[in-house]
Amino acid sequence: MKFMFFSENDTQPGETHERRYWDLVDQVLAAEKWGFDLFGVSEQLFSIGGATTSSPDVLYAYLFPLTSRLRFRHAITLLPKNINHPLRIASRTAVQDILSHGRIELGTGRGNTTLALRAFEVDPKTNKSEWAEGMEVLVKAFTEDPFMHYGEHYKIPPRSLVPKTIQKPYPPLSSAATSVESHAVCGGMGMGIMSWSSYLGWEEIETNLAAFDKGQAEARAAGKHINETRGVLVQAYCSETDAKAKEEAGEGNVAWLKLAIDGYPKLAKLSKDYAYMGKINDVADKYDDFDYFLNESGGAVFGSPETCIKQIERFREIGFNEVILRMDSTSHQNIMKSVELFGRYVIPHFKYPENVVEPASEVVARMKVLRDKAKADGVYETLKEVS
């Protein structure tokens, strides 16, 4: 199981963006110290009242030399052509791959807020096909030398990408996905997945992942390059007890969820490609239900270390091999504590279970079982003589 510390640098009223960014730097360094595998932010443009990560490439360039082990994933880069041309993404990613010593990963998506889409005059009726074709261009730029592309949205004469990436055939590619169809498409392209329940529950998650697995099986059979990442995005917070977790970060996390999905019904009406977002109305009456958020939404890893372990175990049983822990929407002090508790108690349970110290009584009990078996086998007296 891999663990990503994910942030959108949510800046609370009364704070400054400057102070929040320097706090985020401290949080990333703590995530590396405490054993997280990856750090990621989403490209958020004009996101009033929440996320401020408008230039992930600039942030990552600052963090590369301050870290040595942590991998960095764009989660996600917006791929509609009016926002980011795929050739610019390919060029930036290659430079980041070099300067990070091969620690960059690229996640992409088409966007899910009208704040960004309308600002860049993105057509919600075509941005899905722009994203899919943009991914074709990216792969060609990374793997063919020279490459060319002639399609509906991009017409590129023969060119050679300069510089080239370190990771081969290219840095790991993945995509954000919320609908069954997008999970299937991503799987069919051989990409990894960053899946979100959209607050719709465990059944939705399982259905989506099954569609992804089916698509990826077809991609593997066709000989495509496969990224095995099956990541799930969750609201995350770890404290000493469940009650303290709710007290310290529950209100802020639920408030962010309401803000994040507030625009879904509007998007659902703009294009058939976003129509699935209308399903959010099915759980509109649960927005303020913390128990639903915690236990039924499929979008939370939240509580004491023991509770967080149980919740992650459920995701692992479904088939995920990565949890993307969005620790945000609370104070810097709380986030630093949560990062440490995940690193001290939760991550070792999944990565190094044999190194987790057990209560002495449990070890002694197993020793007694082993002794009784030795007695029954008639070897106990011999063992006593040589001990």
C-alpha cells in the first residue's frame, strides 16, 4: 500500500496565502520524514474560498532539492487545450523528471469547476475528447522520436521532444476519475487511477474500480504499457481518538466537501459528459451528516490510528493499492500532527507489519502455544536440555 500526502493548500479566512504556502513546505518535509511515498497537489485555478495550488510545477521545483526520497505527482494537471497544451506539459514534465532525479509522476484530467473552465473558455462539450486526444499526444511525445499527430483537436508536424525524460518509457501516467465511464477509459489506456467516490458510497467505489480493472485487463492484453496504480482519494485526518479527530478537523473537512461538490449539479446540465455528476443530488441531504461522511461515503480515512487502519484495510480489500490522503482544511498544527500519527502508527501497519511492536502478553501467549506443541510432539525435554 502506498501513501500520498495530498493538499490543495486550502487557506482559511484570516490567514495569508504567503503563510499558508510556507506551512505547506513544512508539511511536505514532514511527510517525507514520516514515510509517505508521494506528495501531490491539484492544479486549481481561480478557486475562491478554498484551494490555492495554481502552479504545481513551481511548487515542485522548489521542493525537489529539499527532499531526497519523496515522489511528486501532479494530481491533476488540467488538459483542456485552452489551459495546457499537451506539448507544454510534456516539456515541463521532462525537465521536472531530470531535476527531481526521476521522482515525478503525471496525473491529468479535464476539469470539474466552472471557475476554471469558463475563465479559459473551455467548451464542456468537447473537453473530454480534448483530454483523451491530449493523452495520445503526450505518449507520442514521450515514446516516439520524432513524433507527429493529426487529429480532431491537435495537428502537430514531425517534432522531437527536448529534453527527454529519465524514467522510461515515461514518468507514470494516471488520471482522476469519478464516473464509471472515466474509470473504464483510464483502464483501457493503461493509465493509473486516482478514484474519488464523490461522496456517493462504497457501492459506487466498487463499481468504478471494477470498470477500471476490466479496461486495464484489455489494455494489458493489447500490449499497452501499464501503470498499476489504483489510488483512492479520501478526506483524511488522524488524531489520538475518534472524538478528537472530529473536534479538530471534522467541521472543516465536511465544509470542504460541500464546497467541492457544490458545482456538480450545474456542470451536469452543461454537457452529457458531465451528466453523471447529477447523482450528487441523491446524497444532498447527507452533506451535514458526519456519520455518513465517516462510515458510508467512501471518501474518508478519519479518526484514531486504529480507526484509520480499519478504513484503509477496507480500501485494500476492495482492490486499491494506494490511498491519497487529503489533509487540509484545518490548522497547520493539526496537519503536522496528523502527518506524524499516520507515519508513526498507520503507515508501518501496512508497510512494515513485522516491525510493529506487539503487547508482550500476546508474544508470551504465542510462546506458550509453541511450548505446548513441543510438549505434545515429545521434544520439549530435549529443548530444555539445550536451552
